[in-house]
Amino acid sequence: MMRVALTTIKDWTSGRAWLLTLLFMLTGCSAMNIEDYAASEPSLKIEHYFAGETVAWGMFQDRFGNVQQRFKVLMTGDVKDGVLTLDERFIYSDGNESTRIWKVNIMGDGQYLGTAGDIVGQAIGRSAGNAFNFKYQMRLPIRGREWVVTFDDWMFLQEDGVLLNVATMSKWGIKLGTLTVAFEKPGPEEEP
């Protein structure tokens, strides 16, 4: 009987150690820190980058990497009284269209607070060097129901003026998919 009890304890502790290792790998090692990009160039200030016309192309991949949706976004940005108003028009590969209007308060010192019609509460933004991080919860219609999902949005400005965006979408801490977007400022001869 003592032998069975020791085996059970040994099995439980090795399983527990495995579980703790897995949890550490999932949570402890993967967090990005905006301050790590403070010295990166070129400097990104979203109120400058998104002022005027911007065009973007993107895709949403589910947690298995399958592309579920592709889209193009036509954006117009205006900065007035410390607020960036960003009007986004989405054109999806299935022919559907949608719009979102962001109001992003420029708080100073690389801090931002944003709102939009489908955003729950406020989006929290931070900027450093060539990077911008936006964290928020969004209401999304999925299969006839409204889900509240969490976005961890990272943007990185490249030397040629292209802005790359990778956002992780999750619910209850479980990754649902990844949104990848490339932004570009149209030149004088280009139409968005």
C-alpha cells in the first residue's frame, strides 16, 4: 500500500511540474514590452503617421494559421485639439464592407486612450521608438452572436514608411487568431 501511495505522489508531482512548466512557457516568456523599442528608428507617432490618407491590406488567420478573411482599408485621419480622429472603411474579400471611427486622445509622453463604437471601454495605447502597442476589447458578431474579444495590437514603422501591424485576438486568455496588416501612405499620384 505504501508503494502505491508513493507512486501516486510521484505521478502527481511530475504532472504538476509539467503543468507549471507549460504555464510558465505560455505566460512568462512571451510578453513584449514597449520600452524595448525606445531606441528603434524611425520614430512612430500615430498622430503624424495616420494624418491624411492611408491605405492598408490585411488578413485574419485562425489559431491554426488558416486565412479566414482578407481585406483592404481606406483611412482618413485628422488631428484636432489633441485628438486623432481616424475614419476606417473596410472592404472585405467576400464583398462585405464596414466602417469604424476611432477617437484617440493624445495624452503625451507616448500615452494614448482610444474609443470607437465597437470598443468596450477604452483602448490603451503606448508608443516608443518605432513601435506602438494598442490593447482593447472589441464586440464582434460571430455566428449570430456578439462576442467580446481582446486585441493586443503591435505596430512597427519601417524605414520606407510602411507600417506593419500584427494583432493577437483572444478570449478568456485563449488565442483565437492573428490579424496581420500592412499600412502605406499613398503618393501624390496614387488614389487610395
